[in-house]
Amino acid sequence: MLQKLRLNLSSLFGLLLLVLSVWAISHELRGYNYHDVFNSLATIPKTRLSLSIWLSALGYLVMIWYDILGFRYIGRPLAFKKVAFTGFISSVFGNTIGFALLTGSAIRYRYYSSWGVSALAIAQVTAFANFTFWLGVFAVSGVIFLFHPLQIPALTHLPFATTRSIGVIFLLVVVSYLLGSIFIKQPLVIRGQEFRFPSFKISLAQVAVSSLDWIIAAAVLYLLLPANTSISFLDVLRIYSLAMFAGVVSNVPAGLGVFEIIVLHFLGTRVSPVRVLGATLAYRAIYDLLALLVAASLLGLYEIRDTTRNIINK
């Protein structure tokens, strides 16, 4: 009962943030209309659109390594194509629908269990993949927040004035994890659950893979912003890191609204807010919606083939 109440409160809080974000975006763009936004989309060069699509594909290929490393961590072999398929589907649905731990768990259980993987092993891979994602958040954001801090907008309601303190905390988590993988060989018991550090090689691969994933995603947004500005990739990376972090912790599906208002807050003073919103809409369409369309198509084809095979075998 208590768990259900917490889930409902979390969803309600996420919905409230979404409404507030939509209001804030509307307030920011009160001097424009939707035609201006769509016109700004048309100004994005086709070469940049094409490159952003290929870069997004590369990003999702990087994400499948979350599951591949997870299976190496638990020491259980499974065919590469099966892990890649499931890792891609779960990553896309987790990114776009939100509540990645729940959606990712359901998708991984559906497919991995059908291939003979135990429920315990699936839970371990899921937890490993989600923690790997956060390692990338902590590593990239930690470095960028520490050495190139941003003033945190009051509208985020975060308990920090700048991102420097967040950067220190994030990097301490990453360094502690890497040191633990070197020196702590015995399993740790946390709330009755046993946790075993992976080898240093796997831990380092987790940080590298998830950091690359994070950097590629920021590069997609950078490509979609106007090219004739003084905005550097470093600027976009630190703004993207803060916006995505706020979006993830908000519980709003894909950080919708929360992500946009933070990007608008920081870039809207240097680029036309309409152009910024147009870039974020293009980012959503390419990085989220296009990937979701591909993943849903693969999922449908697999289910149709699997159902047909079962009917024939009967």
C-alpha cells in the first residue's frame, strides 16, 4: 500500500512539473507563435539533420553495451544478437516513455526469460545497466560541472546555487566506485541484498561506454542548433547535462518540458528562443521519436514472427 502511494505521489509530482514546464515555455515564447517555431525547423541544414540521425543511431548502438557488459558482469553467456536486440529495445522505451527501471525490467524479462535466463540474472543485468547509465551522468556531468559550472535556475528547485558542488559529489561517486572495484573483493550486503563490485576492467568500461553515450546525445542537440553562433560544444554539453539530469530526476517521461525549459533558459539569451525550441523539437523527433518508431517496428516484427512460429509448431 505504501509503495503504491509513493508511486502515485511520484507520478503526480512528475505531472505537476510537466504542467509547470509547459507554462514556463509558453511564458518564454509569449512573443512568438507556433509558425515561428516550425519555420525555425526548416532552417536546419539537411546535412546537419542527416548527421544528427546517424549520430543518434551510433548513440543507441553504444547503449546496447550496457547489457553486454551486464552479462559479462554476471558471467552468463548469451548470443550477441539477442542481447543487442533486447538492449536496444529497452533503452529506447526507457528513454522515451520514462521510468526506465520499470520499462527496462519488463522488456528484459519478456525476452531474456524466453531465452532461458533466470529472473535473478535478469534483475542483476537490469540493475547493472541502470547503474551504468548513472555512471555516465556522474562522470561527464561531474567534470563539466566542476570545471565549467553553471548558475542553477531557481525554477529547478535544486538545493544548489551552482553546479560545482554537484560536480564534486558526482565525481566522488565515480572515483569511489572505481576504487571499490580495485580494492573491495568481498561482496557487500546492502539492505539484505548482496552486491559485488565488477572487475576494474568492467567498471572502467562502464564509465567509458556511458560517458560516450552522454556525449553523443549532447552532440545531436549541438548539431541541430544554429551554426552561425558563438555557442561551443562545451557550452551545449554542460547545459545538456544539467537539463537531462533535471529531466531524469523529475520523473516526467523523457524529461519532457523540464529539459526544454532549462535549455531555453541558458541558450535563449544567446540565440532566438524560437530557434532553440525548434532545435529541441528536432532533437526529440530524431533522438526519441525516430528511435521509438524503429524499436516499436522491430518489436512488432519479432512478436509476429514468434507468434507465427508457435502456431506452426503446434
